[in-house]
Amino acid sequence: MKTFWIRTASAAVYVLLFLGTLYSGRLTGNALLGQVFFGAFLLFVAVGCTFEFFRMVEQQGAKPSRVLGYLFAVGALLVYVLPLGGGYGFALMLLAYTLFPALFGLSAIVQLWHHSEQPFRDAAYTMVPLLYASLPLALMSAMVADLGDHALLMVVAMVWVNDSGAYIGGSLFGKHKMWPRHSPGKTWEGTAFGVLVAAVFGLFVGPLMVPSVAWYHWLAIALICSVVGTLGDLVESMLKRSVGVKDSGNIMPGHGGFLDRFDSLLVIMPFVSIYIMIVL
């Protein structure tokens, strides 16, 4: 019973922080201030994810550059949070075609001063939190700026609905294991039920929350959240198993670390953002 209340209190704090910062612009009547508050929350999570990833791979003998990793996290959030103009397209083109090769080159150069037996592996590990955590989190801020806070809440809600539906469906109908090696509890039946529930939720609730986005777009986004989110959860499970840990951290008692809580969203956001840029 004590564990249940600890998990509940921990989840409540997380939800309050997320919703409080996400809607801080509405609460304060200042959109720019709200952008800063939400950006600060995302930066806190990005740094936490970076710390957890580095700690896990260091247990396997890797030596990534922690200083560079944290600087990358801060820089990624600033590019998207600050009103630089150009929205998604400008930021993505700048980062993909200019900064990424330069940042990897910088990571490799730093390894010249490290006593590592596998310097290119460690240079790559230095970049992973940027690509896996910081940029996807920054895309959340970009989505709020582009479509509004309700749109991001819808994406987060669809992930939760999919997870809940998959758990219920797996409990009721689950027989065939999906990926026993990485997540023994997931079944094909539960996954299919989660996709169905998320699709229905997106189809009917999405247009009510964000009328500017048509129902068929919300249906497509719901499918992206369900399918990619499930795979993202498996990716994080694969990461933890590869380094021999149960949870990525303990920042949220009863729930694990930052990577445990944001695993699906981290993989979903780039795909949803691409859909928004190309289709909407």
C-alpha cells in the first residue's frame, strides 16, 4: 500500500509540473513567459535524460564527454525555445545540415584528450542524448509554438491512452508475446487494442481540443503515437537491458527516471513533427 501511495504522489508531481509549465502562458496571461517556463521544464528533463544515459553507458566502460553532452542539451532547447523565427523548417535544416556534422566533429576532437580505447564510440555516445532526448524534447516546445498547448497535450494523452489500452487489452486478451527478449509483458493483442483505443480517442477528442486540425490528421497522428510509441518503449527497454539496469534512474520514486517516463515521447516527437511539417 505504501508503494502505491509513493507512486501516486510521484506521478501527481510530474503531472502538475508538466501541465503547470505547459499552460503557464495561459495562467500568467503572458505567452512569452509561458514559453520560457515550459522551456525551462524541458531543459531540466533534457539534462536529466543526458545524465541518466551517460551514467548507464559509463557502467559499460564508455567515456563520453559529459560537458559537451550537457552543452548540447542546453543548445538544443535554446534553438527551439527562443523566438529565432522560421519555425520547424529553419531549425531542422540548420541542425541537420550544419550543426550535426560540426557537433560530431567536436565530440571526436575532444576524444583526443581522453584516454579511451574506443574514442569514436565515445564520441558517438556523446551525441546520443542530443539526438535521442534533447531534440525530441525541444520539438515539444516547437509544437506548442506552432499548434498551441492543446495540441501537445493531445499527443501526450494519446500516448497515455495507447499505453493504458495496451495494458488492459493485454490483460484481457493477450496470448502472443510481441518482443519477449526486450519486453516480456507486451503482447500483439494488447498492442492492437492500444492502437484501436488511441485511434478512437484521437478521432473524436482531437478535433474538439484543436479544431484547426482536421479529424483525419488526428487519426494519423494517433496511429503514429501508437505504433512508434510502442516501438519507442521497446527501444528504451532494449537500452536498459543492454547495460543491465532495471530503471534508468530514480528521480520519480516508483516510476524510475526521466528516460523511463519519456521513453515513448522521445521517439514519437520527431515522427509527429515530420508529419506536421509535410502534411499540415
